[in-house]
Amino acid sequence: MILMQLSAMGLSFLSAVSSVALLGVSAYIIAAASLQPELYTLALPITVVRACGILRAVLRYGERYVGHNAAFAFAGRVNQALFGYLARVLPLRLASAGENQGMFVERLNNEAGERRNLYLRGITPLVVNFLLSLTAGGALYLSDGFGGWWAALPTACCILVVLISYAGEKRQADIMLQRGGYRRQLLDMQAGMPELLVTGAADWAAGRLDMAAAQLMEADRRRGRCRTLTELAVRLCLVVTFCALFVRLLQAGSAGAICFIETAVMAVSLQAVLAEFATLEEAVKALLSAGKIKSLEKGENSVQRGEKSSIMEDNKVGLEAEHIVFSYDRKNLVLDNLSFVVYKGEKAAVLGDSGSGKTTLFNLVLGMWQPDGGCFRGELSQNGVAVSAVTQAVYIFDATIGELFQRLCPCATQAQLWHALELARLDEVVRSKPEGLSCRLGKNACRLSGGERQRLLTALAAARAMSEDTPLLLLDEPTCGLDRQTASCMMASLLAAFADRTMLVITHDEYVAEMFEKRILL
């Protein structure tokens, strides 16, 4: 692979030289034609121009062919290293900077992409332009009238462009760090929105976000100014270098050291060489992006690993549906070849139109029915695993609230009972009733509204999950009959309280589904 990379660099260098030669010979033809020579004297230069054009096309094709093969080979090694690293560190309990497992894997994929681009956009342009500057300097040194520091000017210009681009990109990177403040504040306040609403601090939070938004826009403006100044400084460096060399060419021509045609050829060739240096900005940017990547080398210190080493181990798969098929009448399929995987601790929202089989799926998971085809696998699908579930069409006995909790959650303490009511946003309703927990609900909880009835079922499931330490929660439309604010607060509380449990929730509300890290579409 190293030989392939060196070959691609060599072809890229020869392609750049052929481009400069093409323009130089074209300048020779134009300058020579202005002196009105015999036409046969221009036959050879015209042939050379054609040959240079064909050679440049062939070299560019070869450069892209060999270069992309080398890049893909390099990408294969990067992906192999990435997957090997993931096999060592996944599943995670916590990744660096508070990111979850999905964010961690996404970041590593992005970093792998940066490494794939490093060769084509970073290393190759830098090497080729540096070699081109040395070649131009050598040609100047061998010419009459140029020597000493004049011959070193193209190389000095190349190095100066790299330094200017580096300084500009570093400054832009520092400004970009400030932009992250608004996003972090937004996420923090979104996570704490229930507390902000309860404490009446929503206006204060809005003021903080407005201030952060103003800082974000100012950072964008400063970044734009920095980028413009960097580009201007690079262009100015190239223009000053060309003007200095052009003045020297005129002086050498006036002194008779070089002729008119040589002056024109050298001027156009130098301009073509300096134009190649404009690609150095993107090369420096690619190098800096790759320089930030440390996860593959130092990832052992950036994560906390689970006890096992692979995310594909069966004991880490919470629930896996494998080609599930089910129908009520053996004719009309409700579920047809349904497959999904939910890992332990994951939160998944089950979405679909009415009649798509969402509640049927829950009944199959609970073992109330058996699928016609396929099976459920995973630790949470084994017999004897306790499950907390809220399904539709549940009948509530005519009993008191306390008796319901005692019957369904006999191991629940008073603290767990009230905590479950708080999670379901029902504690204030219960406290407002004169009888409190001794309030009798009536037949099928007829004394509760639809939303209160649904929240009571959710509270019962939460209490059972806390008292029995059940690893799996199944909630069928827990926000049905609730306003958006109450539903959002309740779901945020449940997700936070059972962060280490696996949860499947059927919902029709898009804003509720957005709170989950995985979606299962039926």
C-alpha cells in the first residue's frame, strides 16, 4: 500500500508539472508568434503543447485511479482498526464527555471518515506542492539573473502559505469551540425542563438561551471574518511573491540576461506554480481535522467499558424479534416478518398507524399469544423474567388507590408508591382528594378522568418496576388523554428514573417519539 501511495504522489506531481509545462509552452508560442517567425519554427512547440495536454490528461486519470485505490485500501485498514477498537470497548456504560453509546459510535465513524480524507486532501497536496516549489526554485537557480534568495522565494512562499492557513484554521477552531455553548445550554435546559416549569424559572432559562444565541451569532460573524482574512492573506502572499519575481524577470530582461520569449515563458510558468499553492488551504484544514482524532489511539482511557467485549453477545441483547409472523384468523397477517433488536438499557418507541399491530406486538412480547412464525430472543424474553406493562383495555377493579398498589405491587414501600405517583404526575391529584390513597375509584375507575386513569396505570407499572426491579417496561399509549406539557414531563421523568432499564413505548405522538433513542416502525 505504501508503494501505491508513493506512486499516486508521483503521478500527482508529474500532473502538476505537465500543467505548468503546458502553460509555459503556450506562452512560448504566443511570445514567439508576436515576432512573426516562419510558421515551420512553431510546428514543434505546437506539437509539444498537444503532447503536454494529452500527458496531463493521462497523468490526472492515473493519479485519480491509483490515488483512489490507495485511499480505499487505507480506508479498509482504518475501518478494520475502528471495528477492532469497537469490539474491545463496546458496550459502554459511559463514553467521554457524557456522550451515550450511539453518539460515541457516530463520532468514531466521522473520525474514520476524516482519516480516509487525510491522504487525498491533506498529505498528497502538501507533498506535491512542496516538491513543485523546490523544482521551480531549482529552475530559477539555473537561470541567468536568478540566484541566492531569489531561487528560494517559491519554497518560502509555499511554507508561508501553509503557516498562514494553519494560523487561520486554528483561530477558526477556537471560535467554533465557543459555538458549542449554546447547544450545551439548550440540551441541559431541555433535560431539566420539568424542574424549570415547576420552579417557574422558564423565563430565566429563555433569557439565558437568548444570550447564548447572541453569542453564537457573534461567533459565526467572527469566524467568517477570520476565514476572509486568512484567504486574503494567502492571496496577498501569492501576489507579492509573483510581483517580486516578475520585477526580477523584467530587470534580467532589461540587462540582457534573458530574452523576451524567456521572460514570457518564465512569468507564465511561475504564475502557474503559484496558482497550485492555493490548494494548500484545504490540505492544512484536512491535516488539522485528522490531528484532532485521538480516539483510535487513546480510546482506552476515554471510555468506561462494560464487563463484556462485544455488543453482539446474547446476554447484552435485551429483546430481539426474529422474523415474527402473526395473524388472528390465519389469513390476514397483522405482523409479517417483523425483526428488530433492542439492547439492554435502550429506550425504543413503537410507531405505526392504527391497526398496524403495535398492541399485538406487546401481547406477543408478554407471552399472552404465541407468534405463528419467528421467535423472540434475548435475556428479557426468557421465561421467568419479570415485566412491568401497561396495555390497552385494562380493567381496573373497584378498589381504593392504595389497595390497587398493594395488590399489584405487594413489595412496594410507601416511598416507592408516592415516587411512582410523582413520575406519573398523579401525586397532586391524589393529595387533593380528602381520602388520599383510600379514595375508592369505582367500577373500572369511573371516578377518574381518562387522562388520570391512564396515569394511574403508568404509576402502577412504575411502582412494580421499582419494587420488583423488573428489567423491562412496556407502556402502551401512556400519554393517551394527556396534554402535551403533562405528557412531556411524565415521559421525561420516566426516562430519567429508569435510565438503566429497557423500555418499549407505543405512541402516536411524534414529540414523544423524539425523546427516544430508537424507533420501531410497524
